[in-house]
Amino acid sequence: MPEMAPSKELRREFAHGAGFPMPEYLRRFKAEMGALERKHLVRFVADLSRHVNVDIAVGCYCRDEDVCHRSVLRELFMKEGVEVGRR
């Protein structure tokens, strides 16, 4: 679901050394996820997980989840009441 990833613009800026650190990247991604359409998507996926008993997996190439957009998604799903694990 590309809507749950950082925007192309944000990824491009970060990859081309726009001069902002990882915490700023994650803050900006969190702001992107605050858009109404993305909030609805997070709620929809959370509802699937809770009410239809569907496991959700979020994958990425980053080695450390704590400095990856997955950490933001984990936080958002937890706020929606989804039981979250790490592998």
C-alpha cells in the first residue's frame, strides 16, 4: 500500500541530502500520515486486524525499525488498538 509509505517527495528530499536528520524525516512522515485519507486507511487496516482477525505485516528494507517509517506506523496502529509485535 503506497499510501502507507513516505511520499515520493519526502523520500527524494531525504535521499538527496536535503540536510534534515532522521528524526525530522520521521516527523514529516507522521505529518503526512495525518492527512484525512491516510487516517482513514490506518483505521480501515486496524479494523481489519481487530474485527476480522487478520494479521498485518509491514515490510521495508531498513534494518533498524526505530529509524524507519515502520516505527511511525507501529505507533499509529497501536493508537487504534491493534496489538503490535516485532520480529
